[in-house]
Amino acid sequence: MRRRPLKLNRRQALGGMGAVGLSFTLPKGARAQGNSVSFYNWDTYIGETTLDDFTEATGIEVNYDLFADNAELFAKFRGGNPGYDLIVPTNDFVERFIAADLLQEIDHSRIPNLSNINPGFMNPAHDPGRQYSVPYMWGTIGIGYRISETDGVPDSWAYLYDSDQYANKIALLSEPTTVLQMAMKYMGHSLNDWSDENIAAAEALLIAQKPNITAFAPDNGQDLLFAGEVDLAQEWNGDIQQVMLEDDDVGYVVPNEGGLIWEDDLCIPVGAPNPEGAHELINYILDAEAGAQIADYIQYATPNDAARALLPDEYNQNPAIFPPEAAIAASEVALFPGQEVLEKIDAAWTRITAA
């Protein structure tokens, strides 16, 4: 596996750029030519040469823009499609897009490389039958840790949520829903059980633990870990894996209580100027060689069996990318909880941050 300088991670909020974000176009003049696809994606979430290779293979130029998080992505489309053909929401936000009638149906006959996808990904709860989405990458949330500074593998959420053993050396994510969900997992509840009692218990747990928490990090916990500012970081597995490529003293574990399994999907929004080109780009991304190049570069788990067959054991057998079966069995996929619950989550988070 190649080693490379650390980059902004897949879910990072484009540090220092605020709401403006970053964007660039490949190549200039593509929109004027009318033979282009506009792709809206997370940062550092595509192969180094994937888009150029697609253009060379098809003659279709790619206008490539970046968003910071799912909330920004969803907000961008609530008032209508600003001109994108392909987007990459996470599974629970795919549900939100579908419920809001913001996605076009996928024409499976135009994507023959769907046959490369593991059958286990083809009928998910968030989009039965894959009417509106195609799986891109998946992964987990767990604990990144500094091996030399921890007493064995920190394989419980207790170390982050209910212990002073690593006081002032702990980073949690700054995403309210995710942080509360992992608190509920620690307490033995489903991360999708948003009862008032569970929300209140998770809130109380976090308020009590706050003196031991260094930061609620805006998805840069892996950077704090890399810099030695924390010894434990709640993070997305691929972000920790990118650090692990640079630092042999960093490990990753999905706690015994289980974590969250996420999936990012390729979707065509309603109003896409070039849905035909979007289908062609999806099919190219699902090609075995293209898919292998993407997975090798970004270090997330691909659902593409044909791509995995081309990748080495250090990828396929890496537990930071593909956790053990027991960890997967204990984990859950998040479902969209509904607007009423989201408002309760926001209210609880306001109280946590103010405490």
C-alpha cells in the first residue's frame, strides 16, 4: 500500500473554508461544451486519476465540487438542484433525499458493473431494491488510539464515555446524532432507539464525562491523535486508517458494545442536467480496476467484490478497514429518525455543550 502525506479526511468540514467549501473543474470549459457531468462529492474521496481516466475513456468531462457534510449536501438541494448530476449522501441521508422526492430512479440496465457489487449490499433498508442509490464505500465508527499510551486495546466505549483513565486525552466527534448514538450503544440500547429516556440518559452521561473530554472534534480527531494531543479519538475508520499508514503507534478498534456501520451511496438528483452521463460515471466507478484504485487510495471498505479481488491482503485483511465479524454483528446501521427526533437531539446537544 502506498504511503502518502496526510490529507483532509473524507468527512472533514474543509477546515478554515467555512461554508464556502472548495471546488474545481476538470477541465475548464466543460460546461460550455455540453458533454460533461457535474459530480458533488466529499473531499479526498476519489482516486488520484479516476476522473481524468474516465474522461479519457469516455470523452465526458467532469465538473467536480466538494461538500463538507451531509447537512450541507441536503440543504443544497432543498430549494432545487443547482446543477449536479451525481452526489454521494450517507445511507440515512439517502432516506431523507428519497422522502423529499429529490432523487431520480437508477436505471440498472445502464450500469452493467453493478454485477461487481457484493449481493449483500443490493437490498438495504434505506433503499430496498436499490431504486435510487448505488453503494460506493462503507465503514464503521470506532476508537482510534495511541498504542504506546493506552493500557491494552481500549475495546469499550466506557473509556470515552464513563471513565477518567484517559482524562484530558479524549476526543469525541462533534456530530450530535453520532455522539449520542454511541452513548446509547454503550448503555446497551439500539442506536436507533430514540426514546426520550434514552436521549436523557445519553445526555446525562456526556455531561458527567465532559471534564475528561479534550475536544468535541469537527472530524479531526485523527489529527489530534497523530499530533499526540489525545490518546483516544472517536472517529471514522478510514480517517484513522490513513493515520495508521503514517504512524505505527496508532491503532483502531470497534468497541465490544458495537458501533455504527455507515454506507455512502452514488445517487442522481432530480433535475440532473445529464443523467445519462451520471449513469456512465457510476458504471465506470464500479469497474473492477477503477474501483480498486479508488479503494486503495482512500482506504475505505469497498462493496465491490471485483475490485477487492485486485487488492492485496494488507487491504483485504486489515481489521481497521474490514472489522472482525463479531464487531460487525454488534454494530448497527443508522436509520433516519425523523424531524421531531432531530429537534430533540439538537436540544440535548445544546444542553451538553452549555454544561
